[in-house]
Amino acid sequence: MTRTLITSALPYINGIKHLGNLAGSMLPSDVLARFKRAQGGEVLFICATDEHGTPAELAAAEKHQDVRTYCDEQHQLQADIAKRFGLSFDWFGRSSSPENCELTQHFAAALEKQGLIEERLDEMIYSPADRRFLPDRYVEGTCPICSFERARGDQCDNCGSLLDPVRLINPYSTISGARDLEVRQTRHLYLLQSKLQDEIRAFIDHHDDWPHLTRAIAYKHLEEGLIDRGITRDLSWGVPVAKDGQARPGFEDKVFYVWFDAPIEYIAATREWATHQGVDWRRWWRTDAGADDVRYVQIMGKDNVAFHTVSFPVTLLGSREPWKTVDYLKSFNWLNWYGGKFSTSQRRGVFMDAALELLPADYWRWYLSAQAPESSDTAFTWEQFQSVCNKDLADVLGNFVNRILKFAESKCAGQSPSGGTPSALELALAERVAREVDTLTAALEAVEIRRAAQILRQIWVLGNEYLQEAAPWTAIKQDPERGAVIVRTALGLIGLYARLSQPFIPFAAKIMADSVGEADHLDAWPSAGVAQTVLDGLTPGRSVAAPELLFRKIDDEAISAWTERFGGTDTVG
């Protein structure tokens, strides 16, 4: 079986991430990783905190900390919250690692050797009040493309356009607010992306199975013409600019641009993991060391696509070294907060730590999967969140699990009963479930998270419909053997549901598996023989026990309280 490498877009180090970050990269990556592991394949799931660049410096300054201390604390916070959400990273690294420093400098040297990096005298914004150049997010202003008044120096949050600080209209310093800014000359390194225009187009053309969103963004940048990209910045925090193992003359006070070194951290984090495991990292990333049989999947929000379809491939391909490139790039639209965007910098929306104060992780995991913003931007509302969780988790799945387990406890002495032979009703159920499992498997293979959640819900519905038609509460009295078949079949469905559900709601899946003694099979994806598994039901004599209510309904009082606390578009969380 092909090995699977999965990388989630790296979350910025500047604070706990909001639900939009979770929905657009980390959660779908985790769903895929759990599914592929359950299939029995060799999987490596990599993520890391993105720690360089102006966001880190600005956030540290706001907290009156040096950047290293700030990043140390924030990395641990993000690692802890990821674990509490059940994100099953094989390694959660840091872009400030020595491995990433070494690899970034290596790539810069390789690209320069190939004639793809050159020094240029550049014009940049300088602030006399701050006595420094203002790269990227140290300067904001009006976007020259869409007129959004709070565009950042590197990218507009409103239209998604990549920007240069000198293009901003009415720019101001985000450090001091000063507007008496000047344009001065400074020397920087440029990655000559324009030289690889045709090669990058061929690379994207080759991947005609990528989602429409991914390809549309990639081709937009190709049609506009690839621009040579500055890959150094006037900052003190980042990967030092080196040449031949020494500080590059004239670049002693500069570092590599965060968007140059951040994707390289995927490789660096793999090296960290491999060192910890005592294995060879190259078999995942070097085609001359066995990476040819790796299927590499990247998952990210649409605002990161340009860097991963253009800049990172330029780095890998332009080095002329045998690096593994992405096979499938899944991009997501935005999950919005009511009518506006979630925002880390503006603290607008529900953030991951606050979410877990309100409800267990599975509520959020399910909602964000079932409403994944794949085909278009979607808006979070408390009312929709309540409706989805109550209907899907409480009324469908939870109702089925708790109802049959309590029935087995009271009428079958807490055991899976023996006796009886499956009827046409069980045969029809088994065939229908088997077909739906095949469809669910195909959806997950295609990284269609929202569709997969919809199919899984339908499989849960089948259990409720079966109980309603089979009526074990009546059969157990009139025909005990018939009642035994029904109960045994329904209990078997709980074990099957646990296995199918664990990529989405791992905590509830374990509770379900434990309740019917199927914990040893929880991480095995059902494939061949699903129909027979349904017909066999839960092994006769197996002890079962109803857990505490699997999912409690979210009541109107809670929604009112949360709405007051977090509000809508104009209220922070």
C-alpha cells in the first residue's frame, strides 16, 4: 500500500487559533490521517507552529516578552490544545528549529547555485519614528486592489491579493502608528520565480485531479505572470541569511522571509520526528531514497494556496535536487463568523480554547466537518451549530446508541443475546450499510470531508430506521429468538459505527467501542465483509454497558448565554 504523507498548513505562533483555522486545515488533515491509518497504511501526519516573521515579533512585543520566550510558551499552548481536540499529529514541530534553519539555508544555496537567487537593490518602507524598515505586517494601509482599509503589507485579508508594503495606499506603522513613512533603498535576495513560469505551469497541469478551488487560484497567479519574490526581510527574528556557512556580507541584520522558510518546515519537522524515532527521514522526502511510493497530501485554507502551488514548488523543483512534491493539494474556503471573518489579530470569533470550555471536542469536530467550507465560504452561527449537533449527534447517533444499550441492559442481562437467524430485514440492512460504507470510503479517499460526514450520518440513520421497523421491544416478548437477532444486530452496529466515526469524533467513538467491548478493533477501517459483519452482529455473550448519555442536547439557554458572551460580527471572543 502506498505510504501517505499529510501536512496541515502551519498555524501561526501568535496565539490560540480560531475555529476557522481548525476547519480549514488541521481538522480535515486529522480526519484523513485517522482514516488512512485505520486502513492499515503507513501514515506520517506533520504539522508545526509557524514562528518567524512579523506576527511573532508583534505579538511578543505586545506581551513585553522576547520573541524566543513568547514562541516557547505559545508552541506549548498550541500543542496542548491540539491534543485536547484529538489532533493526531505524528509530530508537531517548530519552524524555529535548528533543522529548519539548516534546511532553509541549504535550499537558498541550492537555488542560488542554479541561478534562481540574486541580490537586488530594493525600495522598502522606512519609518523615521521607529528607526527601522517596516516589512510585511509592520505596515498596514488601504489595499490598492479592493480598497480594503486594513490591508497588511504582505497580503490583503479582504481580497486575498499578495501585496508589497510600498503598494499600500496611505500606509502607517503598526508599531507606532506613524504615517510619515519614507521609501528607502535596501538590499535583498530575490527568488527568480519568473524563470520557472513554464515549469510551474506544467507541474500544475499535471495535477488535473486537484480541486477546482486549488487549480483556479494557481492558474490565476500563472495568468498574471509569476513575479520574482523577495525572500529576505529586515528583521531580527528568523533564519539568518548565510552563504558558505557564514553570515552573508551586507545581510547581517536580515533574515529569510517567513514564507520562504515556513513550507520547508514540513521537511524539517519530518527530520525532527525521524530523529526521535530513529528512522530515515529521507524515505518520505527524497525520491532517491524511496519517496517515490509516497502519496503527499497538503491541506490548507485558500489564502495559503498561492505559496504552496507556486513558491514552495519553485523552491523544491528549482533546487534541481530529488525532492518529493505534493501529489494532492486540498484547499478550503473560509469559515466565516456570522457576516465577517474570524480573526486572530482582532480576536473575533470563537477560539479553540474557549470552544472546549463550552463543549467537548467532538461537538466542534463534527460540526466543522459536517459544514466544511469546501465548495464556498460558509458562516458559523450559534443557531446552526445547535441544530446540527442536536439533530446529528444527539437525535440520530446518541439516541440509537443509548436506546439499544439500555434495552440490552434491562432485557438481556447486559449481554449480547444468542439464538435466532437473520431475516430479510437484516439482509437488506447489511447490503445497504455495505454500499454506504463503500461510498463513505470513496469520499474520504477523495478528501471530501463534508460529503463523507453526510454519508456517515446516513449510516447512523439506518440504525434508527432498523430499530423502528424491527421493534425489539415487541419482538423480545412475542418471539425471544427474533428479539435476540435484532438486539445482537443493533449492538453490532454500535461497534461498526465506532470504527466509521473515529476519524470524525474519536472521543465518542472510543466510548461506543468500549460500551460493546470492541476497543481492540476501533482503529481498523471496515472494508471487505461489511455485510457479513452486520449480519453476524455482536458476539453472543459479550457484555455491554450503556455509557452516560453520549451526547447531550444544546439547549436554548446555552445558546443565549454564548451569543451574549461571543456575540456576532462585531463582538470579540
